Amino acid sequence: MSKSNWRIIVTAILLVAACYAFWGTFALWTMSDADKAALQEKDPGALLHMQQKAIRLGLDLQGGIHVVLKVHNEGKDAAGKNEDVERAIQVIRNRIDGLGVAEPVIVKQGDDRILIDLPGYTDAERAEELIGQTAQLTFKLFESAENANLLISKIDSVVHESEKANQPEPEVADTETAATTGEADTSDDDILADLLGDSAAADEFAFDETSDLSLNNNPLSSRLEAALYNNTTGKSWPGFAVNKRDKGIIDKWLNMPEVKRLIPVDVVFAWSTRDELRNNREVYYLYLMKRKVQFIGKYLENINMSRDSFGKSVVNFKLSGEGSARFAQLTGANINKPLAIVLDDRVESAPMISSTIRGSGQITMGSSASMKDARNMEIVLKAGALPVPVEIIEKNIVGASLGADSIKKGFYASMVGLMIVLLYIAVYYRVSGVIADIGLIFNIFFLMAVLAGLGATLTMPGIAGIILTIGISIDANILIFERIREELRTGKTVRASIDAGYERACVAILDSHVTTLITAGALFLLGSGPIKGFAVTLFWGVLISLYTAYVITKQIFDIRKGYQKLSI
């Protein structure tokens, strides 16, 4: 017993780790829609964090859009084709982030194709419009803070009047009728309630959730927090941090016809490409820029990322002959002013111009930016320098109802199959069958924990892989049990039969499991989408079944070696 203590210790450690890995999935799957909505309202980042830690449901389980793009990069070598596809993937990812899809799948397929899955998103027209457009990188200057404040003040007035007009008219009491019915004068009752301390009496200082929202005279500016400064000059520019929850209503206001008429034709509002954490809250940035394009990205060359002397991530670039003169003129005339780097009408970054840039330049990332952020910027700049035409060659829409039906049927199929297997093994092999059932339950739990820990996506083929794993796990125990039975028939002791049974079954079990692992590995490397989901569950299920058969159930059988008779 002392020699096998390692099995108990290792299994206990793995069990604790599995509980930790699977807890997020369990908490998310058992949470009601109302609780999810409340959590989203209280802490927008918490729900997203839970979703990222839990097992994700694939396109076929929750519905969504499946798109395959062809990148037109004919005539280039393998390195050039690979670079074009990477640029296209980065641009598409930036666009899809704006759709609010929690876990999009965007992967390269071959040399010139990109596979995109948008789980939970069903607006095919908008997705096709955003994904299919060719990227365009431009550089723009900002409007002055004075003009921006004046414009925002005018927008405040228009929005305030609009919100006020949309509020329902307050009901006016009919005093004549009230006097007739004797219900007009309630002042005595109110005074009496105040004197007696009646808790039901109205409190004029209490928060009124039904108050008129149009009373806010500055609906837009009250939601904007200045966020673009020049630390050298102390001057501010129209770049504002906006709470992520306010982005939708601000978009609505800026698209109102009466607001559009206020905005001069030479300026434009633009959002940042993605949300960021600022003072522990998720924000987007809203910028007011000149509409005129000052410079286009096609002149950028030799773009690469590095670190400066202070350890900050930077992106270096060079300019072609014609572009070098234009950029030097632009930067020289606007020193200490911000320059917006705009991709697909959204601002990727707004660095300050510190000096005239001739021939080559450097974009310094923020202090909190990582090397990954710098890499993203590098790819974005390259995408602007060389736009890659893409074509949608395949598009499928999976309805949410089909996904719900798939989950229901898959769950019932798994439960029915599992119950039948557990019952059959327990009846046929008696106590030994119950031990095999225990090993199977450990197998399934460890498999789900591994999927959660890896952040894997569960698909219908993945569920099929789990069901197949149940059969494989039981098959290993059946081989061992039959070998033990054969040894018992020859008259050997229980101890000798158990040892010989495990030893003689080992070769056959290893052969079958290793060949299955090789097949699963090939499917994962060469397959895509649902095929990979099947390969992942099959691979880990087979690997875990080896552990449960030769560690967990073997530990239980070692305890039974001292028995005079074996129930098998």
C-alpha cells in the first residue's frame, strides 16, 4: 500500500486542479439569464472574464455566422502570401471586435483563405459588409479644443430638447372633479403622517427612479471625460473617454438628423478601434478630427516593432521618397499636436508629434501597452500600407434555435448512453463493474476540466468525441477484467490474477490508445472548426482513460488483492 501512495497523492492534486478549472464553467452554466444581465450591469468585465474562463460553445451549439474568405494574393511567393493573410486577419479582427462577438474564431486556412466563425451573431448583412471591405489607413489632424467644446455645447442643447420632447406629458389632476368627490384636500392627512412618523409618507429627499431624464442640460458632455493631453504644452485636444455602456446612446445622438446638421462638413467624430481599461472601467475613446486626410498609409515601408531606450514598445517605419517629403511637411507644421492614425474610420492611435519626421519615424505605444499591442500596431500599419482585397466565397447562418436543439439532444444522448453503459457494466462485472464506473466518472470530469482549462470550444462533433471516449474508457477496463477472469479460472490467487490481468492487457490497451491518439493528433493538425473540436475531446479523453485505468482503478484493485474471493 505504501508503494502506491503516489497514485492517491497525484489523483488528489489533479482532482483539486480539475475542480478549480471547471468551477468557472459550472458557475456560468448554472447562472440564469437574469443573473447574467445583473452582473453585466454591475460589472461589465466580470461576465466577459467568466466566459473566457469557461468552456465556450461552438457555432453549431449557439448559432451564428460561418464565413470563408479568399485573399487575392496571386503571383506572390509563400512569404508574401502569408504576410498578406496576417494583415487581413488583423484588420478583420479589429472590425469584428466592434460587433461585440465575445469569442470569434478567425484562423488561416491554406495559403489564401481565412475561416471566420461568429458564435451568437446573426446579422449576416452587417457582418458581410464589415468583413468584405478593403482596409484603408489614413492620418488626420484634430479639431481645436475651443471649437470642439463649442460644437459639443450646441449638441448638448439639441439633444436636451429632443429628450425633453420625447418625455411623456405629466398627468394633470382634474381639481374640479376632485373637489366634487372630496379627494382634493389631503394636506391634513400628510401633516398627520409626518407627525406620526408614518414610513409610508412621501420623502421629498428620496431617490426617484422615475424622474425626468431630460432634466440633464448636458447629456453629451456629462458623459465625456477629457483624455487627450500634451504633457509638454499642457494643452488638451478633443479626445474623450466614454464609458462602454454609454457608447450606444452617444452613437444614437450623433446620428440624429438635427445633430448631423450641426456638425461642420470639415470635421468628423470617430471612435477608437477597441475598448480599454481606464481607472478600472471599460471605456471607448471618442475623437473629433478634421475630415481631410493628411496622409495615407501606402507610403509606409519597412514597418517593425522594437523597444526604445526607456523600455516602451515602439513601432518603427520608413517612408518612400514621395511620402517622406509629404510627411515631413505635415509633421513639421504640427509639432506638439496629436496625429490620428485611422483605420476603417476608427482611430487606432493618436500619438503626439514631437518633431519633424523625415525618412523614418517611430510610434511610441502607451506605458501600459505590451509587445502584443505593438505587434498589433505593426500589422495594422502594414495592412494600411498594402490593402489586401478579400472575397466572401462561403457564408452559412446557423440559427440559435438549432443550436439550442442540438444542445438538448446532445445532452440527452450523452446522459442516456452514459446511464446504459454504467448500468450494464455494473450488472455484468458486479463490484468490479462499479469500480470501472467510478473510473469512467473521473474520466469525464477530468476531460471537462481540461476543456475548461484550455479554453476549448465545445461543438457537436466534440460532444460525439466525449461519447466515443466513454466507450473507449470502458473498453480498456473490459480488457483488464477479462484477463483477470482468465487468470482466476486457471486457479491463481486473487493477487496473482490482478497482477497478471493488468500486465497482459497492457500491450493491447496501449496499442489501441496510441493509434487513436495519433489519429486525433492528425485530425487536429490537418482539420479545422468542428473537426478540431472532435479531435481535442477524443485526444484528451483517450489520454485520461489511460490514467484512470492504470492509476485510479488500479489503486482500488490493489486494495482488493488481499481478498479471498473477487467479485468480477
